Amino acid sequence: MNREEYEKLAKQIFEASLEVHKLMGPGLLESVYEYCLHNELLIRGIHSERQAPVPLFYKGKDIG
């Protein structure tokens, strides 16, 4: 993916985030926004995963 494609994707994600915030408003649990954003991205044809595991290291130690 080149820079232009990354910027286009970032813009789409930002716009999806604004849509969720506009519809749901402030003050809800993070999990609600996560669920809504995931669905908004899918509606827009953008693949996403919720709570995907990522490697985590602290001072060289894998802390999972």
C-alpha cells in the first residue's frame, strides 16, 4: 500500500469514527463505540477485527 492509499484509508476510518460519534454521542462505554465502529467500517467495505491480539514486549520480555 502506498502513501496515497494509506491516506485515503485513514480518511475513511476518521469519517467512520465521526459518524459513530455523531449517532451515538458521548459518554458510552468504550466497548459500545468499538462495536459500532467495527460495524460502520464493515458497512463501508473496510475489513476490521475487534480485539485482535498483538505481540506485546516490555524490556525485551514477551508479556503477551
